[in-house]
Amino acid sequence: MNFTRTIAIAATAATLSTGAMAQDIAVIVGSAQDGFWNMVRKGVDDATLMVEANGGTVNFLQTQNYDNFGPDLASLIELAVAQGVDGIAIPNWLPESETPALQAAAEAGVVIMAFNAGQSEMAEYGALNYFGSDEYLAGVAGGRYLAENGATHILCHIQTPGSINLETRCEGVSDGAAEAGAETYILRVPANLDQDMVGTSEAIKSELIADPSIDAIITLAAWAADASASAIDQLDRTGEIQLASFDMSASVLERIEAGTQVMAIDQQPYLQGFLATSMLFANLAFGTEITTQPVLTGPAIVDASNVATAIEGVRLGAR
């Protein structure tokens, strides 16, 4: 018997059985018009260096906008499966649209990694893990913070109604505020106003005019905080109305430094993209996984006490 040849064949078979071949994954995110995903993409791009160094590929897929969000996400999931990916990393914002498509992907042998949204839906399609913030706890922290700093009537702005992570955030805000003696009004605007600075500013200004008792606003995106700041300024109520936001940007941090925004809730989107991509690939290629579940990247409150530490990360595009 040719033992050298036998050993070589056995080694090849072992390599194939342990999944050490090239692995291809898709990372699916929200609208290409939404700047939040630039920070996630930086994390994905950095993780892609490791993936490619080990023979794999990463396909970054985005919806064009949020107008037909659920069906568009389902279509991207189906596209990734049709392309023959081994794994998909994706938030689950709209379970009624996404969960059936993810279940079908899992049945086809695709490994699913959840991040950013959908922590409560993981078991429905056997997601490997979740990387992101606990949206309810983040909302509770935000509502409590505003109320403890003097707010009595908080407006919580939802830019894409029905998205489970956004609805959960405002639910948390309402509960956290109530614990500290404040009430919350949830403003759901049409999804076509997402990323529309002028339209959003006008919608918020109308609410402030209609109800002068509103003394705090918390938005669920950094760009919406910019729109809210504009509305507050136009009504000459800067300093009277507390402004807070989920997520950060250079303008958000500038306002926190200047004292015209009280705080922002950071969920660390860079880490979400980096960890979801790298850990999904590592599981497929090496059989490794993180035993802690879920892995929380937030929430963390950034305010005047620690804003300086966040500024450099924003400048580098990672926060």
C-alpha cells in the first residue's frame, strides 16, 4: 500500500469535513441613504480583511431606501441564498417579512448571525448569536436620564414605524421616563420622511407648537437629532427643550460639547459589523463560536462627562 498517498487522501478528507474550505457570507443592512450603515460597513470592511486572508468572501447588500423595507429585505435574503452563500449576517427589524425568508435560508443550510436588531427573534431561525444593543434597556436608560434631568413630557420620534428595534426603543423610553415621573408621547412619522431633514424638522416643529408642554425630544437616529435641533432653534427654544438621540455623529457630539444636546446613546455600530462578520466566518471556517449569548455592544450614554472620548472615534468613522 502507498501510505503516503493514503495519508494525503485522509488529510484532504479531514480538511473538507471540518469546513476549512473557502466560505462565502453576505452581510445585509438597511438603506444606502442612511449614514448609520457607513459605521457598520467600516466594521464589516475591517473584518473582511481577515475573511479574505483565509480564502473567504463578503458580499455587502443594502436596500435602496426604507419605502418597501420588509419585502426588500426578504428579496436580499433570497438573493444571497441563490448566490450560494454559506452564511448571512443580518438585523431582523421586520419579523413578518424577514423571519420566513431566514427560516428558508436556514433550511437550505445557511448559517444565520443576528446583529443590530432582532435579538428576541433569534430562536425562530436558529441564529448563531446576536451582536448589538438591548434596545429596551437602552430606551429605559434614555427615558430615565431625561426625566432625572428635569424632563416631564418627552417626545420619542420613530422614523420608520413598525421596525421592531425602533418601537422597542420608544417603549423603553416610555417605561424609563414613567419610573422617574415623566410621560412620553411617541411620534410616528411616515417612512418616506426617513433621512428627510426638512420634512422631519417640520413634523417635529408642528408637534412642539401644538403641545408647548413637550420639554424633551429623543430621536432614534443621529440625523433626526439634527432635524430636531433645527426645529427647536427655529422656535427659539434652545436650552428650554432637552435634546437626546440614539447613535452619534460629529454634529451630535458638537452639540453635546456646546451644551445644546444633553446626551446620545451609543450602540457601537462598528463593533456590530466587525463582530457579526468575523464571528460568522470564524464559525463557518474554523468551527469556533462565542459562548456568551447575546453579545451586547450597548447601550452606553455619552454626555458632557465623557464626550471627549467619543470624538476621535467619530472622526475615524467608527462611532
